[in-house]
Amino acid sequence: MRLIADDCYQLDQQKGSHGFVVAGAGRAAVIDPGLSSGFDGVIAELRADEATTGPITDIVLTHYDLDHAQAARRLQEALGATVWIGAADADILRGRTRPRTVFRRVLQRLVPVALPDGAEELGGSGEVFPGLAYFPTPGHTPGHYAYQWRGVLFTGDAARVSAEGDLSDFLALFIDDKPTAAGTVRLLAERIRSGSVEWVCSGHDAVAGVAPRSS
């Protein structure tokens, strides 16, 4: 694992997307464990670094896409951790709602992602545990969530992130609702401008340090 900020790390063995670990208040969370093909590497990495992070108690998902969430169920079974996911995305995984695009409907048929047993379904804003906040960032998927740990913001696929921490729209093919996604990009940009964010960790771009912004 690579240190990003105090008690915040990026996984090295992740496959599909970037994955992260935060630890504090007697809890530790994996954010987006990625593809199931990376499971063996991720579980070995987590166990090797347990003396640093403590046992993993939670697995938090920004959204249900397989490159972020496919390994969650196996990781939950191996670690006994609680999984957190947006309620609207959980409904898609359990088959109550159809994916909103043809691309995602085909993908879910070909490579289904299983909803982990007993998953905690997120609605509104709150905390997974003290210091790890969540808030809705829909558009990429209906139940997409972002998380913030102290000065580190985890945006999943809600936006593309430049090396300077500037945000732009994610690739159009992967967006369920473009107007909603554009509103989410603005919301995240405002959060960064507020001065509470020092690092932005996205699903696919390099970790970005945020320079102080003039008002």
C-alpha cells in the first residue's frame, strides 16, 4: 500500500480501478475493491499491512460497476466486513431495477455483480464511521456515492480528475444520466473549492493534490 495522507493508503494490487484504505476510530475501510480477478492480490496486501491499518471492518463502494465492486462479496466473506452501497445501486444488483443504459444491461447479463449479503444501503448523507463521511453523487449510476476521509475526497467515477485536482465530465458512454452527472461534477468542484479537500482520489485517474484556491 502507498501512503497518501495520514491513515489513508492506495492499494497496489487492485485490478480494474483504483482502491483505497482508510483507518481510524478503531475501524478500517476498503474503498472500491475492484475486479474479482484482483481478489488474491488485494487480500494478501490487506493482511500484510494489517499491523498498520488494523483489521478491515468495512467495504465501501462508490457504485456497482464490476471494475469497482465485483470483488466486494468475496472480500466480505473473507474478512467478515460490512459492505456499504447506495440504495439505488443495490436495487439494480438485486434485480429490482434495470440498469439504465443498454451498455450496462448487457454488461450485467454477461458479467453479473453479486450484492453482498447484509449490505448497508446508503441514502442521504452521513458517516460510515467517525471521520469517514458519505454523500450522494448520482449520474454515473443512480446510486453513486462519494466519500471523504479528513482532507481526502474519494470520487469514484463521478468525474474525471486532472493532476491539479480540476474536475470534468466522465466518459459519456458510462454515464446513466448526463444532466444529473453534470450537477454532481459541479457539487464536487464546490466541495474542493471550499478548502476542506487536500487530495482527490478517483476511480481511474492519478491521485491529485489540490493546491489552495483563491476565493
